[in-house]
Amino acid sequence: MNDQHDQGALGDAEYAEFMELAAEEGFDVEDVEGAISEASHGPLPVLAVVGRPNVGKSTLVNRIIGRREAVVEDKPGVTRDRVNYEAEWAGRRFRVVDTGGWEQDVLGIDASVAAQAEYAIESADAVVFVVDAKVGATDTDEAVVRLLRKAGKPVVLCANKVDGQSGESDAASLWSLGLGYPHPVSSLHGRGTGDMLDAVLEALPEAPEQTFGTAVGGPRRIALIGRPNVGKSSLLNKVAKEDRVVVNEIAGTTRDPVDELIQLGGVTWKFIDTAGIRKKVHLQQGADYYASLRTAAAVEKAEVAVILIDTTENISVQDQRIITMAVEAGRAIVIAYNKWDDLDEERRYYLEREIETEMQQVAWAPRVNVSALTGRHMEKLVPAIETALAGWETRIPTGRLNAFLGEVVAAHPHPIRGGKQPRILFGTQAGSKPPRFVLFASGFLEHGYRRFIERRLREEFGFEGTPIHISVRVREKRGAQHKRKM
């Protein structure tokens, strides 16, 4: 490793000391460097698999990830939501997003499926566009091409269902789409997928650029997100002390994010009032999806997500989805329980029980009970945001972290499994915004034990208001290391 950036958050002296420790514990130096570099770069590159319904996207995704996980059924529209999987090819790891079939000019649930596919394209680093070579390019395929050109992302064209030599000419006809070489593939049998994945690796970056926390100076970006009609616009107007945004009792009044520079506590903040992540009014099946691409984009650009919860209603699946989106995006998080003044004692009692059971995944997030209408406790919002940002940016020196890990492992060793007891040998914080840790272990650490380590990290170091990412590298047997190097 030649430059400081590849050392993640480690300084020169700390890095040298850390690598010496890794060598003493029998870790391959290249493995350790790769783990730190990977974690410091943040999330893996993202590949979106898109196309019209029933062209074989999920079958291709199963082929790419090497196991049958994506739902496959011989009828259009089985995959409705975006589904993420981790994949590896030629030693490089990336995420694959399986999307529902994209169609133009559709209504109802199909419109939400199309929106999901469009958001997947928007948030991906590269795209595999799957076309049924037997059918040829349709009007819908041409519409997807226009969408892809507008997005400007690298595209690998997959001519699927080419099961033998006779189908090669069908694939060749797809040159007409203007997306370059149509890779002839049979996702069902695996034919041609290796060559296509080689092209995918060329299209994907080594690691995606981070889209947040990179600006020097400038106001911190706060995204207000939540279900329709939870009071996002009212809250923005209240903190701005003037009517900057249209407020209406009809859910979904806000269509576009409105960026507002607002002075609070002597500091200028950039608030983004986002379109409600809403259930489409014409959805009949009861499934709800993120309907606004712009809302998701606002979260991507923000540093802090203030998630509003309507306390007069039960905490819903939609609320949970919105929280998950912010956590997965790696943002600092504040939970604002709005319309608090409207609650009677009975509702407050049951709400607290709901919060205990339904909000466990963000129990670490600062909480404020507010009323956007009356201004109740608005003065507590900025301190909560500042607390979340401080947690988001926290960095633990490697020496202090390893002293802590040693104490935890000694007091609470990993359970014995199969006659063996895996042990955390050492670790480092490879990055912040959000905090990312790499633990090096003698064996596989169970998910429950990783959660325990995260809980203890929070108890010891705070990390209030921020997700924590923990990755684990297991020490290879000496023989395996030697064999790989030969």
C-alpha cells in the first residue's frame, strides 16, 4: 500500500504497527490491506439488472450470485421490489440489484415496479440490460434504451436465451439498439455468462465514489423524510419561521425536494423537504413501494436523515421501510415523533410500547418529541442533529479499539461451535461517515455475536445517531495461504 488513502482511516505509524500485529497473528498482508481498503471505500459497487418483464433477469441474477435466491417463475412480473445480493467474479466483489420488469405507460402496481427499476438504474454504478434474443428488440426495449442513455451509466447488453450456436444470429440483431456488443447468454444454462461478467467488471468502478460528507465547508445537508402527511413541510416551515413550502392535508402535496438554507442556533443548515415516500393512490393490491426517485436521491445526497413519525397513527411497514432505506444509505439519523401535542395519555402509553418493539433497529438514534404545528420542542432538533453527526464522524484509535476488543473477548468469548471457539484477534476502524470496522478473527463469527460486539461498541464509545458497519476477515490456514501464493 503506497498511499495514505488506501490505509483507510489509519495514520502512517498506526498503520505500520497494525500490519506488524497482523503478521504476528498469521494473516496474509495482502488480505489485510484488501480488507482495510475495501472497508474504507465504503459500500461495494452496484450492478443493476434491468429489462422488460419475463426476459430472464432473475435467472441471470441467480447465475451471477451462484445460488438460487432470486424468485424465478415462468410468468411476467414475479419480481416486484428491488432485491440486493452480494456477488463475486474474478476476485472482485459487487452488489447485484434484481428489479421488476420495466414497462412504459403503466398504472397501478406496475407503475411502482417501473419506478423501482428506474431508481435502481439511478443508484447503480453500471447496468446489465437484459433482452430476450428470441423475441428481438421491442418498443419497450427501445424505451429502456432511452432511459439508460438519459441516466448515462455504463451498460452491458445481455442477449439472453441464446441456448446454442443457432441463436447467435438472434443476438447479433440486437446491435440495432446502439448499446454496443450484445453478449449472447443463456442464463438458464450458464452459456456465455463468464464473458459477460468480464465486461461487467470493466464497467464497474473499483469502489463507488461517496456522495456525502465530501464537501469542505458549506452547510450540512439534512433530509426530512417520512410517510405522506406526517408533517415534513410543516416542520420545515416552523424551523424556517416562515411559510416556505406548501402545506396541504392531502397526502403527497410535495412532489419535488425543496432545498432551503435555514439559520438555526447560529448555524446555517441546508434542509431538503422531500416528496413523501408514499403508497400510490391507485394501488389496489396493498403493496407499497418507494414511489419517489427524487426522495431517494435526496437521502443519497444528505448527511443526516430526520425521519418523521406520525404519533397519532400506528408505526407502519412504510415507516419501517423508510428507516431501513436511511440506515442502508449509511446516513446519520434522528427520529422526530411529530404531532405529540395531539396525544392523550392512553395513546402515549401504547406508542411507547410500539417504539420499544417496532423501532429496535434504530434504538441508537436521538429521539425528539415535537409538534410541527405548535413548535413544541423545536429547539431540541438541532442538538439532536449535531449529536447524530458527531456519532457519524467518530473515529476510534486502533490501540484503544484493540484494548476494548481484548477485554470484551476475555469477558464474553464466542460460543463453541463444532468443537471450535472462534476468537477476535484484533481490529481497526477503516472509515467513518458512517463508522466502518474490520475485525480479524480465527474463525467465523456468528451474526448474534457480531450484534453483541456492535452493542458493546455503542456502550463504550457512543456512536449515537449513526449506523455501524462491521465486516469480519477470517484467518486462512497456513497451508491454504502457501498454496494460494504458489
